[in-house]
Amino acid sequence: MSSQLTSTTVVDSILYRDAFGTPQIREIFSDFALISRYIEVEVALARAEAKCGVIPADAAKEIAARSDFDKLDLDRLRHETEIVGYPILPLVHQLVEMCGEAGRYVHWGATTQDIMDTAVVLQIRAGLDLVATDIAELRRILAGLSQRYRDTPLAGRTHLQHALPITFGYKTAIWLAMFDRHAERLEQLRPRVLVGQFAGAAGTLASLGDRGLDVQEAMMHELGLGIPASTWHVARDGFAEAINFLALVTGSLGKIAYDVMMMASTEFGEVFEPFVAGRGASSTMPQKRNPISSELMLAAAKSVRQQAGLMVDAMVQDFERATGPWHTEWIAIPEGFVFTAGALNQAKFMLGGLIVDEARMRKNLDMTNGLIVAEAVMMGLAPHIGRQQAHDVVYGACRTANETGQKLADILASNTEVARYLDRAAIDRLTDPINYLGVAAQMVDRVLASAKR
């Protein structure tokens, strides 16, 4: 058996980790990064307390200089964490030893959750920056698709059946508008979520007397984080908002993935994921070209949704310090970010190289022999005989077309009631899908003009 460390989830799997995540997001939420953040927060606390005259300035300098991740005994840290239940006291033990005489001032006036929460906020900030970059790139890709295929006709489908003609650019513009809103949401949530935690044992900063709020402000300034209006040890809406935001992002990615998978099916054949030799291959069917990126995006959407629900559940906490819900965040936050970054990475690859078969789109649009624009005929006939009567006449013509396989235009032209008001040229015009695209193109233009990208 291999001597390499094993993994049990797709997040760290040697097989799947780059399918469901990226190296960059895994680094942000790795154990090494998290422990380094703990140290960063402890150092920021010492510096803040020195600025406020709570601890000696020389002690803060020593703590900053000598608190070194590379000197940690990680096996000892893990073992003591299993005993204590949390990593901060075991970490403080080692930092105190590293810092010599100054070690007596490590973790002064803080509680475990202060350090852990603030470290996670720092991780979330880095994670959101990465997500923001990916969303910006995806928006540029979708804007390019919307512009390029602004006028490319496509069968619009409702309930998996032909509805009315649209354009492919109109479809991608709808996708783009979702991500324009996600970019806006991300910027709006930052001030609410990127707020540090320093409040002491029961949240009142009693151990620092009248200097507590001064230290808190100085500490957040050191870390570049917002200052909390009140303690949020058991007010977890900020973290829940962050992961539920990720659920919205991956939900949109799941919708796109679902559309692409359907459109790439053999019967539709309208779009395909980028061709890479061997990608999406079957072990038994040489002809297969499975939509792998879309499948991974859809799986991520389902996974992040579960983590979002877990975060909402974790909001229900008891009194001034929770007896368990907090721990569920340790599961949900890293996985939520990893799956989101992975899905965005798959989306950039898939949509950035999307193969669009415009001829097949037109062929599918025409496959019902004009039935897709039955509404256009009804609305053209309605001014002459009334809307309901026009509906009934066209409905009957559509049934005949379905049963006989004839073109709707031919059936309408042979109908004396229709011919009384519409000549063949008018019927042909009304039954051409190109003439019934509504304001699809203008909607594309409006989306493209609605935000800076």
C-alpha cells in the first residue's frame, strides 16, 4: 500500500481534487493556511494591545518576531487539539514557549472563538477575492457569447417542449444577468461579513477593563477588517450569508450546466463542451462525448446548497456560546468555497470554449414545420376575428399539422376562414420564426449595457 497520506473526500482526493476544486482555493482553506491565520490574529492582537498600552511594546515585537509556523510541532498540536476539542489553547501553549519572556502576553484577554472566528474571516476574505475574480472572468465570457450570438435564432423551450423562438444570445444574456447580480451581491455582503471578532469569554471584553473597545478597534485595523458593532459569537448571520451567497452562485452555474447538458444531447446537438481528446470518453462506447464540466458544475451546485442549509441551521445557537452548532461551520465553510471555486473553474473552461452549432439550432427551430410560431399566426388573425376565435382556428390547424406532418403554413393557406384575411405572403411571414423574436436582441443589448465588466 502507498505510504502517501490518504484522503476521504473529493476536496482533497488525488483523483478528484482538481475536478471539484482548484489549488488556489485549497491553499486558502488548508490546515496550514488556517493555522497561519490563527498566528496572524494572535500577533495582530498583541500589536493592538501594545498600541493601546495594555501589554509592553517590546513584548508585542517579540511575539510578532518569534511566532513561527515552521517551528510548530504539528503532531503535538493535533494530539492536544483532540484532547481539548479546539486548536487555540494547544497553539497558544507552543507560541508561549516560542516567545520566551514575552510569551506571558500571548492571547491576552482573548477567548478561543475570537481567534478562530477572525481567522476564518481572513480565509473568507481571500476566498471571496478569488470568487470575485472568477465571476468577473465568467461575466466577460458570457458577454462575448451574448454579443456574438445576439441574433442567432434558437427554439425557446418551456416544459421541455418548443415554445417560441428566441436567440442563443438572449439565453446567454440571461445567464450573464445572473452573474452581474452575483457580482453586485458580493460587493454588498463584504462589509457585513468581513468583520473581525474580539470580545472575550462572554463577549463583554471584561478582562480588558475600559480598554477593550480600543484594543478591538486597533486589532481590526491591523487586520484590515471591519469593527463589529456588537459581539457575534452566537450571531452567525454573516458567515451564513457568505455560504448562502455561494449557493446562489453555484445554483446559477447549475442552471447553466443543465441547459448545456440538455442542448448537448444527441437529439438536440446544439452546443458542445470544448473538445479535448479523451475528455468525456466512455470505457465501452467510443462515440461518447459526455458533458463532464457541466456534470461537475451541477454536482457542486447540489453540494453547496447542502452546506448553505447547514450554515442556516448553525445560526440557531444557545445563550452566549454555542454547544455544537459552531462546529458545523468548520465543515460547511471550507467545502462551500472549494466546490464553488471548482464549479466556477469548470464554467470558465466550458463556456470559454463552447462549441455552438448554429445550423443545428436552425434545423431544430424548423423541425415542427412552423408550429413554434403558432402564437404569431393567432395574434395576426385576432384583429380580424377576435382572439379566442383565432386561437381556436389556429389550434385546429396545429392539430392537423401534428397528425399529418404538413407545414402549418400550408394548412392555414387552405383554410377558407384564414385565407379570407391573410394571403399566402402574410401567412409565410407569420410562420417564419425569424420574424417572431420579439425584443430578444434588445434585451441582449440592455444586459450588455447594464454593468461594467
